[in-house]
Amino acid sequence: MSTDRIIALVLITLSLALYRISLGFPEGANVFPQFALGAIIFLAVIMLIMDLRKREPFRPQSKKPGWIRPYIIYVLTLLYIVSITVVGFFITTTAFIIGVMFYLGLRNVSSYVIALTVIISFYYFLFVRVLHVPFPKGLIF
């Protein structure tokens, strides 16, 4: 059994157990955990299906040494976190996503547009509209 299959099955099992626990939460407090766990289950099922079909995962072509890549992503993430309070959430998130996608070797402009539209729309809808959580506005925007 492959590692991906084991991870997918563990995620599905744990998420189902936690989802069952979240059914006892007060009304309103159960929305986010159930949504997040449902998303984890959905993605784990996709991971399991992909493993069963034996598809090769996407591997970007990069000439950078493999050991330094996580550190560069870590530094970009730290810059992202610090920049949120200065520039604002949506602008910083857009720049961060573009920067990471570019660094990982993705050069297709339509992929940038689709990813940004889906991610920003998801964040806005879930946190601003559904959960009524304000995003950091920043000093600039």
C-alpha cells in the first residue's frame, strides 16, 4: 500500500470521527469545523482516487536545489504574514500566491487567474459573508 493511500485513509477516518464530534457543537459554532472537515474528506477521497489510478503527481521543473526550496517558501510565508498588516489581506494574499506559484515553476497565466479567483472568492465568501470575520485592512489599503 502506498504512502498516499495510507495518508488518505487516515485523513478520512480522523475527519469522520471529528465530524461526528462536531455534531454536538452549539448551533453556529459547528459550521466551520464541519465545513473544514468536509473539505478534508473530499480532498482525501480525491487523493485516494488518484492513488488508485496511479497518476503521477504534478512535479514542477526546477533547477534550484531541492533542500533550499522549503526555506525559501518559509521566508516568503514570513514576509506574507508581516505584510498583511501593512498592505492588507487581499493584496498581500494575491502577491503571495503569484510569488509562490511563480517560484514553484508555474508559468501559465490562466492558472494564476483561476487560482486567484477561486482562492480570494472562497476566502471572501466564507470569512466575510458567512462567518462575518473582518480581514486585516493594513495601513496602505
